[in-house]
Amino acid sequence: MADTSKWRKSIFSDMNGVMRSMYIKMVPSYGNNLFFTLGIYLLELFAILAVSGIVMLIFGPYWWDLTPIGTFFRSVHLWAAEAFVTLMFIHLFVNFSTSAFKKKKLVWVIGSVMLMLVLLQFAFGIGIQGGLLSQWNDKAGADLWNGLGLGYWINPLNVGAVIGWHVAILPLLLVVLMFTHYSLVKRSGISKPYRKDIPYSMVRADHGKMYRRMVYILAAVIIFALLFSAPYIPPLTIAQAASSHPNAIAITFLNEFNFSSGTATYIDTIDPYTFNTRNVYVTGPYNSYVNLTRTKNYESELLSSTNYTQSSDIRSAFLYFADNGSLKGGLNSTNPATVMASELTIMAQQGTYQDVLQGEVQSGLNNTYVTRFLYDSGVLSIAAGEYGLRTSQFGMLRVGGPPWSIQYWLIPYNILEIKTASIPWWGDLENGFIATVLFIILLAFPFIPYLNELPDKLKLYKLFWNRFTVPEIKERVKNRRRGNL
């Protein structure tokens, strides 16, 4: 027993020694202030995200979506992510206001890249949660990536690929960047004032105070997770859409067949939307239906007619369903397009259509075909609208969550989308280009003459170097008051 106790003490001592070797021991007199210790709390939140994420991965989507303990872990993960992004923005603003980038340009560049990766990580996390929010967010995210010309590499509708980005690629990149970022800061210490009129002295870092704040942050995340549970609304299925809006679904089948749907006419003609919508959404599933029911193939009849007759039949079928024609009446129609659309809609209501469609991508995790079809029908937009989701909000409003949980960091991009929506030739590509340019400016900010002087010209440093944060300034103010007395 004595040997075991000694071994445990040795392990604990070694771990404690490693941790202490990473400490920043001396800081400027304002360095123990909350605003100048945000980095350590970001590391804490990253650890909370890693632990809660690993637990969720172990038990899977059903557990984290539909069980009480799983919902709690999902909620902890959500609020830790919310806090992480918020503190990152505050951390950025502190370093911007105090012009810390002047002496630490590389630290700024690494931090900017980390911010971009964290925002991507947040969006991907919402996309793999499951449910209606994920469907809408993934669709909106796909539009952005396609607009940037990167849809071939990043397709949010393929949940299997997004899981890889969220749990492996981005976290590994962040770990490397965070270690490099912290190592650079530790080597040179917390940024000292670049202005000679800001007095300071070097003091010992108060690690005890930092640990107490870490406990407060953990408690806050847990309390928010208990009070404001991460919402979950089951995903919209094609069977539900076909049951609630049968005519819209029938019209969608005609649009897919006629190459006039949103997917068929997608502006950014790159993967993953270069597929033939007639083959994917009509021919493949309809052949399965015909083979199963051993009925007449009305698509073959339609395709065997002249172009004029085919166009006339499709137009007539459009008018029939647009005028609220019934599926039962459509089955008895002499128009092959009407019968085909009616049979496919009934197949969709029965739930077999989505199974066949999902089988075409040969992966239960690739929702590209299903989500695009639901969006083409307009039913996904209707369902999303019931919960306040709009494309102009990038789909980032929490379904059933508290009113303030729309992601505030996307407000500038949201405004850009809203303001440019009326411009015919302006789309995701242009908005994505503007977002990319702004990020490049952020990245290169320390190196841009005149622009990098903006924080000092605006005297933003006074927000964080003042009598409440710097003891020497506080003492100087007291002495002035005594002198006036």
C-alpha cells in the first residue's frame, strides 16, 4: 500500500510540475484582471467541449438527442461553445483596443485563423446535431460553400463528411494553433503598454484567482445547460411533407422531371449539385415503384411521346396540382405526367420513397438528395419558418431556444444578405467574396499602414487601461484628488 501511495504521489507531483512549467509567472500589474486572462478560460472551455463531445460520440445521436442525460451533455456542449465564441470575440477586442498586435503580429495572425476555424466548428456542430435546425443550417451552409466555389470539398449536407471536419480535422488544427499561440505569449509574456503614459509594474500572476474564475465559468455553463436545454425538433421527412403538402410534393416531382426545380437550375453548377434531377428524383424511385407494384410505367409513356405532347402533358399536370387536384383523381387521369406524379407522391407518403432516394447515395449519413428535395418543394422553408428560421439569418436561430440565442456574430453577414437580396445578379458568391475579403483584412490588420493606428486614434485603450484595471493609474487619480483638496 505504501508503494502504491508513493507511486500516486509521484504521478501527481509530475503532472503538477508539468502544469506549473506552463504557467506565466510574472505579469504587468493589470495582468490579473479578467480581460487580460481570457486565454486561460478559453483553454478551459475547449477542454469542456472536448470531454462533452467525446462522451456524445461514444453514445451516439439517439442518446444525445432523445435521452435526458444525453440532452444535458448536448446542452453543456452548446453553452460551452457559445461561451467559447463570445470570449474569443472579447479577447480579440481587448487585443485590438490595446494594440497588442503591434509587438505580436504573429500571435494576432494565429488568433485570427483560430477565430475563423472556431466559427466553422460551431456551424458544423449545429449541422451534425440532427433535427430540423440541422437540416436548415446545412442547406444554408451549403449555399455559402458553393458560392465560394468550395462545395466539392465541403458539403454540409453530407453529415458523414461534416462529422470528420467537426471531430477530427478542425479540433486538431485548433490544438496545434492554440499550443503555438500560447507558447508565443508565454515566451514574451502578456503584452505591455505601447504608450509611455500608461504606468505599470510587474507583479506575480494570481493563479488562485484564475482557478476560482474557472470554477465560476464551469458552474455558469452547467446552470445554462440545466435552465436552457439545447432544443431538438425531429427532422422533416419526405413522408411528412407529402402528407401535409401533397400537391406541393407532386409539383416538385414534375419540376425535377422537367429540370426546372431549384436544384436543377442551381446557379453554382458545381458538385454536389451537378446530378441529373430527373434520374435521381423520378426515374430511379419510380422504377422501384413500378417493379414493386407491377403497374404500368407512365414515365416511359410520357418519354415516348413527342416533345410537344410531353410539354403539354407536363403543363397540364402542373395546372391540375396547382388547382388542388387530388391524388386519387390524379391516379385516374389520362395524362401520364399526372398519374406518375400522383403515384410518386403516394409512394412518398408511405415512406418508401425516401428510403429509395437515400439508397441512391449509398450512405445513411449523406442527406444531399433528401434535403435538396425538401427545399425544392418549399415545405422545408415552411417548416423552418414556423420556428423563425430564415435564409437571411443563415439558419442559426435556436429552434425553441431562448430569444437571444441567435448567433450575434453572424448579424453583419445577415444584414449583408438582407440588403443585397433585391439585387438580381447578387448572390452567395458575392456575399462570400465580401466575407473573405473582410477576413483577409482582419488577418493582415497589423501590417496595414494607417489602418493599424485606428485603435490608438480612437483611444480604445482607455476601455481596458484605466483606474479600475491598472493600480498605478488608480493611485495617480487618488493623488490628483488629494492635491486638489
